[in-house]
Amino acid sequence: MSLAAFHPQHPVSKPQARLRAAIGQLIERHGRWRVIRAILLSPDLRRIERLRAADLSAHMRRDVGLTPEPKRQAHPFLR
């Protein structure tokens, strides 16, 4: 029995369609199990930490057009 019977067809956006096509090409070229293994062993790209401007050095802040010293937030208890 096909899985299509359990999942109704939904409209697919262009990025999703391109991703499906790319994965299909990878499966044709390298085989299903190699592609599955590569996906499972790949690093989790969602865990990328976001860099905040306050974390940059003065040199990097000047390079991106910010003031060299970040504005310090006053501690809420010391106001």
C-alpha cells in the first residue's frame, strides 16, 4: 500500500519543490540509504547561535558601521 493514500496532496511551494527535486537527484545518484545516512549524520544546522552586536569587539563593531563601544544597559536594580 502506498503512503500517498494516507497523506492527501497539498500544494507545494517552489522552495519545497526544488528541495524535493534535489533530494530525488541525490537518491538517484548515490542511493537511498547513503542519502538517509548523510541526512542523519549531518550537524544540526538549526543550532547555529546568533551573534549579537554587543558580543563583537570594538574593531569588528567599527568594521560593520557601529559605534566602537556598545551602549551599556543600566542594571534595573541600580537605577
